[in-house]
Amino acid sequence: MEKEIKLKNNGFLHLLIALVLLFAPLGLIFYHDPWFIPVLLILSFGGIFWLTGLFIIQPNQTAVLVFFGKYQGTIKTNGFFWLNPFYGKKKVSLRVRNLESDIIKVNDQQGNPIVISAIVVWKVIDTYKAVFNIEALEEVDPKTGMKKTKSEESYQKFIKIQTESALRKIAHTYPYDNIEEEKGGEQIICLRSGIDEINRSLATEISERLLLVGIEVIEARISNLSYAPEIAGAMLRRQQATAIVAARQKIVEGAVGMVKLALDQLKDQDIISLDDEKKASMVSNLLVVLCADESARPVINTGSIY
């Protein structure tokens, strides 16, 4: 559990002490006693050691303190401080950051391959979990040959992996689009049109994973979404066909209404009396004219309509 420590010591005072100790050998100018030389050298090395206890905390940054393997607390106060040099200090930033996942290929709810990626806006809210609940990456320094812990890269990698995992789950839960439109009278939520709800679901899914390591997800949203290249052409033709069918349906509905209106007005105004055969012929001609892709070419009848 995170425990905050508030330091009140002034780093500048300890800096002055360190400088006095560091330049103690200058006292040989005034004292030439050879027995005094080892004392001054020890004081000088003590000044170097004292300097290692100085550190700075920038705004929105913290220092996690570890004393011989035991967590002591977290310093969140900004400023210039001094602390026992034997304390280990691990800097952790509390600033808001974002991460864009790699573009991955997954199957949606209907089994169609899609490519998808997301952007996650996040920040650390618990420094203890962020440092100690993740296995830290280690890198060997080529100059010194010593292992160097990379805590920052550790949870960056953790966030990326968990984001991709949440993306896969969300993609498997929803279809890419709602070509089927409705099932049982209920509107289908899909990745392409239900973007607000999808983003909320994605943020919730990622948050559940990242709270384990003290990270809060401020926002998560899909940044890239499309069909996989191998089916993109076929799905485009499917969408076009669906759009054409929907347009034709609207045209037919309108044409039927216009034909009914024409027949009703002819009857109400007693312009002409038509039997069922002539009505059927008139309806057929009107539907052809109203539903055709091209403009109609009228044929003038100079004889009797009978």
C-alpha cells in the first residue's frame, strides 16, 4: 500500500555541508601537520558521499524510497531534498501520458477478420503498485557490465500488452457493422457505429487490468478500424449491395404510395372509370416509370384506350 512521506529538510543546506566536507583538504593551507592529512581526506570522501543523498522532485513526479529492500514510503512534495544516501530512490511520474497500441488483426463476433488499434490515456495513481507489482525489466549496461532496472519500460510494456488483450476481447464481443440491421426488433451495437459505447467498454476492460498495478485509465478509444485486406473488397461489395437494396425499398414504397394516390384521385374526381384489367395495366406502367433507373420515354396513343 502506498505511504506518503513529507520531507522538511532543505537540500541547499546539505549541499553547503557537502561542499565544506569536499573541500576540507584546502585546510592544509593553514595546517601543515602530516597527521591532519588523513582526516581531511576522509572528510573529503565524506563530502562526496554526502552529495549522493541530494535529489530533486519535479512537479507531478515522485520518488519511491527503499531501504535495504524494504519499502519506506513515497515522496510527492516538489523541491530539492537530502536523504540518507543508503536509501534507494525510484522516480515515478504522475503525469498524464498516452499509448497507442500496435495494429492487430482479430476476428469480430461474426468471424470476419478485422484490423484494429487503440489509444489509451493513463496515469499512475499508486506508486507502490506501479513499482513493486510488476516484474521489472533489466538491461545490462555495456560500459559497466552491471544490470540496470527499467521500471518505466516495465509498466509501459504491461499497458501495451493488456490494451491489446482488451482489444481482442472487445472485437470478439461485437460485430464490425450492423449489415443485418436488427435482430428481433433490437438494434445491434457494432464496432463501426456504436463507437461511444465501444470506447466505454474498452476503457472499463483496460481499467480492470491496470488497477492491479496502480494505473488509472482516463480515456481509451479505438484509433484504427477496418476490415482485413483479404476480405475488404468483398465486404465493400456487400455494403454497396445492402445500400442499393435499402434504396430500392424506399423507392418502391414511394412509388406504391404515388400509384395509390393517382388511382384514388381518378376515382374521387370521376375523371375516368377503369376496370380491374386497366387498373392493373396502369399500375404496372406507373411502377415501371417511377422505379426505373432511366427517364421514361412516353408513347402517345392517338387512338382509343380501349
